[in-house]
Amino acid sequence: MRSVHIGGRRLLAVSAAFAAAALVLAGCSGSNNSSGGSGGTLTIGTTDKITSIDPAGSYDNGSFAVMNQVYPFLLNSPYGSPDVKPDIAASATFTSPTEYTVKLKPNLKFANGHSLTSEDVKFTFDRQLKINDPNGPASLLGNLDSVSTPDTTTAVFKLKVPNDQTFPQVLSSPAGPIVDHQVFSADKVTPDNTIVKGHPFAGQYDITSYDFNNLIAYKANPNYQGLLGKPATDKVNVKYYAESSNLKLDIQKGAIDVAFRSLSATDIQSLGSDKNVKVVKGPGGEIRYIVWNFNTQPYGATTPQADAKKALAVRQAAADLVDRATIAKQVYKDTYTPLYSYVPQGLTGATTVLKDLYGDGNGGPSLDKAKAALQAAGVTTPVSLNLQYNPDHYGPSSGDEYALVKEQLENGGLFKVNLQSTEWVQYSKDRVKDLYPAYQLGWFPDYSDADNYLSPFFSKDNFLANHYDNPEVQQLITQQLGTTDKAARTQLIEQIQAKVGADLSTLPLLQGAQVAVVGKNVNGADKTLDPSFKFRYAALSKG
């Protein structure tokens, strides 16, 4: 999202993805009546930061968490399922291999009273592609050629690659929130204050007060006519924290009702024995990884010592030295598990290619293999490596995580790591400007499909902007997107992981679970943490 967290280009050959969180169901109300929420106010705390609430201007978990509450989607994941169904659409289907036709429900309206028609749908996707913000999700729409509107309730998406098996999911992703053409700019990112003032929302909630990265107040939107039904709670306040320690204190003393992203593993462990709160866990698609910039890494293409063979050896040696199990246990108290490939375990097509290729062959590190890789390429040691991490976006344990990564890489004297950190607002800008030779990112899936972990990273002009370019990988990505036979598609996904594993464009480290801490009287949290990876406030209630 995501980093989470988190645009790229899905042009013809690719798709892309980002960050998102977890899905929820109303705890006290199963009603599908969308006339408004039930009474009461619920307060949620988070350390996630917002970049922009314009869907064209951000691709990170903190921003998408807001979008999920207020914007409508053509298709969405029903509570408890990773699969998508029509949301504000009445129907959505392939009407030809390259045409996906969506029919809207009649009489849709935004919270400001404006009608929501196919004109808004076309405007939404046209502006995403035109603005193409480097931190936005336009990469997800790389397979979209054009959108036509035969009438006010029909939108036809013309695709470049036929039978795109991920396109319905893309419409539920960060590229999919439908916006009001009377409020948003057609060719530039619209400021948050302009958006909030215009109330161009047709999701479950409207925003009544907005203090950027401090406090947001939501109120149930009576105009919502979508799949998810009315909110269980009429009013929701979201408080943004600079320090996770304060987030922990407030959930302990009942100052907030829900703490979601991100408490430290130590705090979660501690809160597990606190009788006043409940720790709720669910399956997670989050991954944590190191990005290699192929231009600026040691021996990268634009460095004075440019040498592709030596650059690969540096990446291989790092892969031989990292000890994922130790990081998971020492830093994250096993709330994360080691990740040995690019598609996380649990998704169709996931492999353990990195366990086979690097380290001791069983998931552990190997100093001897790292030495051999560097010596074979003629690399002089120690290799000087600038490694950047972010202290505020991926949770408070990032500092401990990367201190341990530094220690592991420096084992045996093969690397000399210069470890630095930057706050997220600046970090998200700097990383796409070739300022970081190697750096931390996290990813929260936009939808539950292996492609969401492949296309965003390994397309030519990818979301990472790390100059990785393997035409064979790109061709395989294109092929799997249009392969309708499930077994054949799985084989292609496995092939992609094998080839990227040999190149080491990124170095996957960990796969995480979703964790929320809630007050004893809060219901619905157990429904929020499922494979849909969308955190919807409308599911939560007190009582």
C-alpha cells in the first residue's frame, strides 16, 4: 500500500499494487439498510500517516484507509471474502475478451447531492491515467486502454490485454474509488481541504471534520447504496499518533476504542495480558522487504564503478547473510514469519525460491556462500552500502529491525552498512528520485492475488522506480494476466518468482499478520481481519 505503503506502471505487460488493510463486518448490526448508521461514537487510533485523500495522489496504507470509508467502488469485497462483487454497480462482466462492462445502480448520489453517473466513472479513470502521479496508483491501470459511456449508467472498460483475470479486483483497489467530476481536478491532484469542503463522498461515511494527520471525524452517509450496508456506528473519530507508545497508553486507559496500525510487537505482547482490552489477530498479506536501486546500489549502472556482475554479487551476498527467523523472533515476537519468496505463503503460486537459492539452503544465513559470491565476481570487501529505513510508517520496530539487518550484513566483514532513516512524508518522495541505493518498503495488497505482488515490482517502469528491467519477466507477467486456466497460470507465477529470485530486484524479509487492539466492549473487530485486507470502520461498534 501498500506500503504499504505505497505508483509504478502496469503498461501492457504489468499490473501494480499497494497498500491496504483489513475487511470488517458490523458487530451489532447485520442490516443492509443504507439509510444511516446506528447511534454512538467510536474512536480509532493509528500511527499511519496520510499522504493525500485524492485517489490519484497517493498509494499508501494510511491514505487508502480513509478512502475505504468515504469513496464508492464499482466492485468491492463483501465482508469476510477476498472475492469481489458489485458494490455501487448493479452488474459487472466481460462482454468480450477486451471489454469489461459495468452497469451502475440507478439514482446514485454523492453526499453533496450531486448525481453519480457513468460520467464520474469515466472521469475517475481518465484522470488517474492523465495525472499519473509518481506516488499514485495509476500503475494498476496499465492494462486499461479507454473508458466509454454508452449511457448514464453504463461504463465500458476497453482493455489492452484480453481476459485480464485481475481487472475486476483492480476496480476494488486504490485505483478504483469513484470521484465527483464537479469537485476534483481533471489534470492535477486536488488538495485535501478542497475535497473535504466539497463532500464528494458516496461510500459508507462522509467526512465532517478534517485535521490532516491529527484528527478526522466521520458521519454515516445516508446516500450510500452499496454492497456493504449501513455502518454499525453513526460517528467515528480517527486520531493520528506520532508515537506508538502513546497509542498503547490510550488504548490501555480507554481513551480510544480501537488501536490499529501500528503497535510494536512488544506492546502487543504486553497488551495480550491486559484484562481491559482484547488483542485480535487475522491473516495478513503484508510483506516487508529491501529494495535495490539498480542504478545507485554498489556497482549500479550510474555509479563510477558500474558493473552488473558485481552488482548482482552484492545482492546475492546480502541474500546469503540475512537471517529472517532471527528478525521475526527478536524484533517482532513472531507476529511476523520469514518470507522466502515474492508471493507470500497462503496465496496460490507461492514458492520458497529464496530458501533454495541463498543462505544455508534451509532458510538460515551462510557467511561462506556470501564470501564465495563476492569473490567470484571480484568484489573488494568490505562493500560500502547506504541502507535507508523509515521510522514512522512501518511501525516503531523498524529501527530495531534494520539495526539487526545491519548487524547481519556486517557479519564477517563483508559489508560496511551506513544505516539512515527519514520520516515518511519525505521518504516517499526521495525514494523515487534515486536517493537511496537500498531501502525499506512494506506492502499491503490491493487484492488477494499473486499478481499483486509481482506486477507492481517487476514491470519495466515499476512502482519501485528501481530501474529493474527483465523483458522475459515482463512477458511472463503479461502471459499470466490473461491465462484463464488456473493450473497454467499458477505455473507462470512460479516461473516469475524463480527468475526474479535469480535477479534479486528486491530482498523479501518478512510476512506479517493483521493485529488490532480493542476495548472489551468493542464488537466486530474479529470480522475485520480477513483476506480482503480492507479496514472498514463501519463494521465496528460498542455495546
